[in-house]
Amino acid sequence: MATPMEEDLPGAEAEAAGPAPPPAAATGGDGDGENPAPAPASPFSDSDSDSDDGGEGGDAADELRIQALEQALQEQPLDYESHVQYIQCLRKSGKIEKLRAAREEMNKYFPLTPKMWQEWTKDEASLRPESFEDIEKLYECGVQEYLSVRLWRDYLDFVEENDKSVSQCSPSGLTKMRNLFERAITAGGLHVTDGSKLWEAYREYEMAILTIIDDDDEEKAKQVQRIRVLFHRQLSVPLVDMESILAEYKSWEAEQGNANDPTSNFDGVPSNVVAAYKKATEMYNVRKQYEDQLSNADASDGDKLEEFLKYIKFEESSGDPARVQVLYERAVAELPVSTDLWMGYTSYLDKTLKVPAVLKSVYQRATRNCTWISELWVRYLLSLERIRASEEELRHVFEQALQCSFPSIKEYLEIYLTRVDSLRRRMADGLDFQLIRQTFMDATEFLSPQMGTEDLLLLHAYWAKLERTLGNDLAAARGVWENTLKKSGSVLEVWQHYIAMEIETEHIHEARSLYKRCYTKRFSGSGSEEICHAWIRFERECGTLEDYDLAVKKVNPRLKELMMFKAQQEVKVDTHVVPKETTGSDFSQKRKSSKIPTKQQPPAKKKKDNPPNSAVLSDDHGSKEQISTGHVKTGEVSGEKTQASMEVNLVDGSRRENTASKESKSNFYSDKCTAYMSNIDLTANEEHIRRFFSDIGGVTAIRLLRDKFTKKSRGIAYVDFSDNEHLEAAIRKNKHKLLAKKVSVARSDPSKGKKNREAGSFSKDQATSGDRGETAEFANRPDKEIPKDKPTITGKNTFAAPRSVVKPLGWTQKDEKSDVGAEELKSNEEFRNLLLKK
């Protein structure tokens, strides 16, 4: 994006600094804005000479270019560069009406740079000199978007030359012009390097007024004093080249008959002016080092931002809000899309100035420049509420915010919640509760498809609370929770909040009904036990003895089932688990290539190759005979589970892409160019991660680890890159934010852990032994040598046992001797549900 202060650079430097400047024929003038009359005429007159040189072919090419840009803007109205190029083409071709419409359309979406405003106003002044009021409005819009001393000078000159009341020096004209000069001084008079240009223009205007006063000595004396005050005011402001200003003042005083010694700096200068001048000089000397750093034309935007932030911090410590504001205006004019500057500027105004007109102006410009920063929109809404803006204005800003593109769904949620907060606080002003209800409904419809469980719970808990407290509608509050249960019925917190609401409103029967509905549900972690104990505690505190006995009767068997399931799950827990970075589908692919040679051997040979005491636990004879006896060792449970998983994959994929599978294994899991990411937001998916690395490129694959039951992200991922160069660039993004959360990025190095050593010992002869070292270790021991702390599974109790231990219904010895078919183990989830029902 163009730097808005580029027009302040002299001549060719300004053109060099601008983005995609128009051709020489479209630039016109001398480039510095000092000759407003001839400059704008050249873009349109020069287009004729261009057409003479290029002939009809050049006109046709320009027309095609214009049509292409019009089509592009219809499809992408927020494409900044297309807007700029479209305006340049129209300005070159001389299509006045289209050019005016194009500029207005661009200004609807984006703030224009001061250079664009200068071109626009000068073009209009040359084409429609009679439309003074319209051009004056353009200047007003331009000076309010960015601080530009040059644009202010053009504005002052235009009014002075074209406003009849000003040019005739009527009382109303004098007042209007002086008010305009005072506005210019307020906006840029403290600009250390350029502010003196505005002071000089102001003095020259007042001196011109002095020359036309002839006979009225009293009026003349007043005018002389007015000029003197201007000199005194300027000498008290730290500006560049203050010595020449002092010399000019002494020379002017001498012309008025106040003789002074030119060789003495302060001869004839009032003492109070001398004191103010010395203080201003000291202030300038302190600030000179910062100004010198900012004047470096070769500095990058990053360096400029750093220097501006240092300068701003210094000015804030000095305690002059006006100087801080002017410096912020200079900074955002140079770096208009810097989030740090706009965030700092708005925060400073909220804390220090608190002037409604200034706050509205700055927030409006901040959100137009950085539309994608949700926090700016949130602050904007809060600021409008503080200054007691109307509901219509608040709603308009809220709707504008929702039309922007934010990086994550959480930011849209924050916008909605801020809107609800504002409506809730202003209910006393006579607002209808239906506004709050409609906002929640819109938020649910807009956000639910992409919202995580935590955010969904936050939104609906707030909604239900307001329905009950402000809306006085308990049925509506229950409806909110019932709808939430349809979407997230497996989330413990949803039930807890729903039950808590019923208890808080003393609806004991309804709360008990909710406990009965959810105590048998499967919740993550220890949630199932928690809800059971919560029901018992609820009946102890709120129910009768019969209610308590009924709860105990229902809960105790459930708790026993959960304890049994937990104990059997511990059997499967092993310190040498499959590497975390290997997902379910990747695991089966990883095993296929090693299992295939063994699968192709005849059964007799396989039996011979796997002796009874071998550590290979998953051979078709030994392990299955041990399972049929009803007494299974710890290692055998793990090995058999691995065997089942491997054979299912063999049935599905042994006949296809054998070679491709091996190549995929070596390339995909070698981790030679792999980044390990952690602390990832649980709502992030693979596409978020791909966009996170889009600026460096080179991503070939993404493996986001998920919980095997809930299928939710575990906040860990492995990202493969095409080469080390891209990997190093990815590692440099360590501690950068993904969905407003800092993520850790490091090189994946499996050789440093036990997991890789286990994988390294995996060979074709041991392909069916699984990845768990402990399995092989205990397979060679007799039962009595197995440590006591290693539980075993005995008897006929098969509830929640490992899937590799429990045989499907209808299983026979014939099925045992044959290969495990894909039909029986195709759907592990259906099988687990069948066990749970038993």
C-alpha cells in the first residue's frame, strides 16, 4: 500500500516512493502541488497526444484494460490495487464521469492517500471551477483522513482564491479564513519538520490583510498585533530552523518602527518570548535525534515503525497530549496499515483525551485501514457506548464489523458478545429485549457450524442466563439448553450448566430429570464418574430418602462398570506406545509394507518360522491358542491388538500399491524435513495450519493428532516440508500466533526418544510383534514371572476389553486358524458399541 506521506517528498522522490504511479502523461504538473491551475489539465490533454502516437490501437488497448479492471472490481470490490489501476487508466483516457465514480467507489472501501486527494481536487477544480462547494467538500474529506501539510496548503490556497467572501475580505470571509487557518495549525502546526509551512502561510495571509488597511489606524494596529501574536506563538513551538524564524520576526518588528540590533539574537524581543523561544529550542534539540532517524529515506517500514514507537514513547513521557496526537497522526500517515500504531493511538485517546469527536474520527479511520483486526472493532463499539452514541450508530458499526474478514471464529464471537453486552447495559434506556434475543439467534446461526465446544458453551450459557434474568422467560432459557444438547450432548459442561440453572431456580424435579438423562452417557476423562457423584450429592442435599436410594441404585452399577473399564484400559496403557505423530490411518499404512511378505507365505511355513517361545506375539497359532484359554497376558493383549489392526489393513490393501506404500513410508515418516508443532488452538484444523505457513510455502503434508474416541484435536501436529530451507523458515515462526494463540515450532527429531529406537528394531521377521517393547519382553516369560503390578484379564467378563482380546459373536476355531477377515473387523466402532450393550 502506498505511504500516504509520499506527496510530501520533493519532485521525483515522491513519484519513486508511490505505488504504481500513473504514467508521465497522467501525472501532470510539477509534482509538488504548487501550481494548482495547469497541473490537473495535463492528464486529459496529454491523452490526445498519446492517442496520436499509438493510433487507434492504443485506444483499443486502453479500453480493453479498463473493461478488464471493471470486471475484476465487480468480482473483487475489495481489491485495493485494482481500484488504483482503474483510476489511473480512467484519468489517462479522460473519462471524467467514470473517473469521478471510480474515486467515490474506492473511497467507500478504502481511505485515499493525500496524493490521490490532491489529484482528485485539482482535476475537479480544472473541470468544474464553478462547483466550489463540491470541491471544498472533497478537501474536507481529504484532510480528515490523514495528516498532510501539503494537502492543507492546497486547501487553504483553494479557498483563498475561489471563495468570493474571502477574496473580497468581507467580515464573514475573514472569519472563515482565519478559522480554517486555526484548524490547519491545530492539525499540523506542531509537526516538527513541516509545521512552519502552515505558520508561514497564516502570517502571509494576515500581512496581506494589513496592506489593504489604509485609513483606519485602530484597525491597522489590531492587525499588526495579530501578526505579532502569530510570531510569538510560532517561536514557542519546537520547529526546524527556529533561528531564521526569530530573525524574520526581528526584521518585521524593525519595519513596524521597533528598532533592534540585528547582531544580537534577542535585542528588542520581549522577555517572555525569549523564555518561550529558549524552551522551544531545547525541546527541538532533544527531538532532533528522533527526527533525523525518521528522515532516513532508505529505512524500511519496520525500521520506521520502531523509530516512531520510540518517539511516541518519549512524547508520552513528556506529558503533552497535543504533541502525542500529532506524532501518532504522522505515524499512521506514513504507515497506515500498522496494527501496533492504531492500537496504541486509540488506547491513548481512550485513556487521555476522551474527546468524542476525536475518538469517532480516529476509530473510524483505524477500522477502515485495518479492517481485519477485531480488537479495534470491539474498542470502537465500547468507545461509542462511553460517549453515549445512538443505538443507530452502534448498530451500524456492529454490522460493518461483521462484514469484515477475521482470522478466526473466536473474533466474530467477541464482536457478537460485545454487542450483547452493550444492549444489556442499555436495557434501562428502554431497549427491547428482542434485540438481545435476535443477536443471539444471529450469532448461533452464523457461528455454530465452525464454533468449538468451549465457545458454544460460552455463548449459550450467556444467552440462557439473559433469557431467564432479563427476558423473564424460563421456557426460552430451557429451549436454549435443549438446542445446545442436540449439538453437544456429549459435553459434560453443557449438562452441568443446564442442571445448575434448574437448581438455581429451585426446579428440583427438572434437575433430577436431567441427571437421569445423562448419568449413563459417556463423557471424556472422568466426566462420567463426576456426573454420577454429582447426582448422589444433589439427592443428599435436595431430595428425599426415596430419591436418594433410587439414585444410589442406578449410579452404583454404573460406577462399577466405569471402574472395570478403567482397569482394563490400564492394561493397554504402555510406556512404549505407538509414536504420537502416527495417526490411525498412518499406522495401518506403516504396517502394511512390513506385513505383506509374511502374509504371502503358506500357513505351514509361517508356523515354522514362528516358534512357540518367540517374541513374535501376533503369530496366528500361539497367540490365538492362549486367548482361547481365557487367560491372557499383558504383552499378548497388546500384540494381539496390533495383529488385528495389521491384518485388517492387509485384507484391504495387500493387492494394491505395494511399492507405493513402501515409498510413502520412507518419505512420509522419516521426519527428515518435518516440523513439530505444539500448543495449537484446539479449534484449529489442517487448513489453519496450512495458512499459517502460507508465507513460507513448501508444505507437503500435515498430520494433526486427534483423540481416537472424540476425534478432537490434541493441539499437536507434524508438518512435512519439501526441503530444509522451508523447514528452517518454518522454525523461525516459533512463538508466532495461530488463531490468537502462540504456537511452538521445532524440528522433529524422533532419534532422541525411545519411540524411534522401538521403531528402529522393527524388521520384516518381527513385523507382527507390534511396536511395544514390553509386549515382547513379557511374551518370553512364564505366567509366574510376570510382575504383580501387571494386571491380567481372566474369566468371561468382556466389558470394554481390548478389541483384540474379545472375539466377535459367532467366532469359531476355524475362524481363528484363518486370516482375520475384513468383514469381522471392518468397523471397530460398531463392535465396541455391541460390547457396551452387552
